[in-house]
Amino acid sequence: MPNQEQLLVLLDDQVGCCAPLVREPLSPAQAVDLSRAFKALGDPVRLRLLSLIASHPGGEACVCDVSAAFDLTGPTISHHLRVLREAGLITGERRGTWVYYRAETAALRQLSAVLVPDETPASGISAPLD
Amino acid sequence: MPNQEQLLVLLDDQVGCCAPLVREPLSPAQAVDLSRAFKALGDPVRLRLLSLIASHPGGEACVCDVSAAFDLTGPTISHHLRVLREAGLITGERRGTWVYYRAETAALRQLSAVLVPDETPASGISAPLD
């Protein structure tokens, strides 16, 4: 995990997007981009899908790997996967019968870094909520 | 919807709430709690409001400090502030005429920590969000 300083330097490299929101206000354009991703995360099924994919051995999973965790139809799961994909949070690659999904770690890191309270030591990232 | 205090108690009660989602799948209950906060962030006006409050000198701001940044009516801004507050992302304290809002850094840290892809090399950060 990058430390806080590395994270900030790396973020600065991204033209325009985005310093931690405790440091400076987001521009309207930044807010529109980021809100799309947060909106996609604003659903418990999609959050669980993303966590099931991201934490799956090998870092990828197909619908066949995750659907047993839900009492939902295939089309409903596919809909939620499409929302995650369109928000840039996962990518999918077809191999044979199945599409294998991976979390977009760069996007997750971006969202995480925008939310991190500026004054928090890097070690605090993994600390439980106090 | 639980208020901030209830939310913090609930999160404290959930041992391991929450490990980064790349490490282990979220439970359904964790996903419900977290999705409320992410849903509140899934709107560009609310993201900008939160960043204006969090980055304001002294770490707090009233509607009088932030409303000039928006071409929105007072009631609309108040609505968005209420959503942020109910999601546990800001707190408000009335002092005289105005309510002064602060970002809930514990909640931001929690959300940031859930998203951080902890096993990923930092170099991946330069990829664009979309």
C-alpha cells in the first residue's frame, strides 16, 4: 500500500483529478466524474458483487463464481455488473463461455484517495473506524 | 436510516468492518450500511458540498459559506446537506443564525479504507478513472 505522501504525489500527477476533498474543493467536472462511480457503489448488491470479484482468488470472477451469493436472477446480476462496468469499476474479458471480471484497482485507488482525510497517517488507512 | 451515532456503533459492532473489499467479500449487512454512504456521494452537488465543507478553513462551513458556489436555491442546497447528514458524512451544529457543518472524518476514513486496493502497486494510480 502506498503511504500517504506517495498517494498525494501520485494524485498530483493526475491532471485535475483529484486532491483529497478535505484539502481542496472538487471542481464541478471532477464532481460529475467521481459521482458516477460513487453512484454505482451506492447499491448493496453492486458493492457485494464488486467485493466478491475483487477478493476472488486470482482477482477475477465470472457470474458463475458469484451468482450463488445472491437470490437474484441472472439478468438482474448482469444489470448490476453492467452498471459497475460502465462506471469504470470493473472490466470484463470473455474467455470461452464466461466473461471474467476484474476490479479496476486504479479507479478504486482514486476513489479511496479522494475520500481519505488529509491528516490521517498512512497506517490509519487500515485502522478500524474509531 | 440510522443516524451517525447508530452507524458508528453498528460499524464498531461489526468485527472487521470493513476490511478492504479486495481482501474479503462484504457481508450483506456491511454492504447495506456502506451503500447508504456511497449513494449519498453519488451526486455531483453533494460531492462538491462535502468537499467545500471539508476543505473550508477551520474544517467547518455554513450554507452562507458554500451557497455562492452553486446556482441552486437554498432549499435545494439544504436538501443535499440533509442527505449528507443522514448518511453520516457530515454533522451540523447550530450557532446563532447558522448551522455549521463538518465532515465526519471517521466515516470518510472508513469509506476510503474499504475501497483501497491494498495489494496493488502504487504505479497503477496514474490510470484515468473511466
